[in-house]
Amino acid sequence: MNTLTSLVLAFNPVLFAIRPRRQASSGDVLVYLGIAVVVIAVLCAGIYALNRMAHTRRFNSHSSLFSGLCQTHGLDRSDRVLLKSLVAFHNLDYPSRVFSEPQWLTPDRLPPALKSNEEQIRTLHKRLFT
């Protein structure tokens, strides 16, 4: 075998890779374009669905209602923490019930751990229900 033949055989994969390819027909282009449109449409639909679910979770939940009521009443962080601890103690299913049912903020129903915050709870009771 001569040197030229051995070089051609050694570089055969390279020569095969750089050989000219056939021209794509308009049908091939339309197929690839259709596939690209479908992929983009599926991605857009998925992003839209995920954003809707996140929006629903963020704005239609009990915790967002509680936060909105706290913001509406101008409660600071310490008031929010106190209300959340009362909700946890009374094991309320819906945290916003403390804004509509005054019995949860009466000082005689306070847990022993929150007796030191009795004055703050009285103030909250007056702010929310009078």
C-alpha cells in the first residue's frame, strides 16, 4: 500500500463529514419549521400554565388573605407574629378568622406563653373590632 492510499483511508471519516450535502427541499424546510412552531407553542403554553398556577397560589390562598388583612389594618411585624402564634395555639384552619371573630383575641383565652403580651393583644382587639 502506498502512502497516498493509507492517508485516504485514515482520513476517510473526515472526508465523509465534509462532503457536500444535498440541498434541502421546500418540503423539508416546512417540516422543520412546523416542528419549531409546535415546540415553541408547547413551551409558551407550559410557561403560561405555570404562571397561572403560581398566581393562583399567591393570591388565592389563606396565607395571602391573612397578609392582606394585616397590611390593610397596618399591623407591624410584631403584631403579625403575635396573631400567627394565636392562630397556631387555637389551631385555627383559617388564619384570617382572627380578623372576623373577636373571641380569639380576648385576654381570658390567652395561652400561658402569651400572657406577657396581654396588653398588646388588648390593643389589637381594640384596633380590629372597635
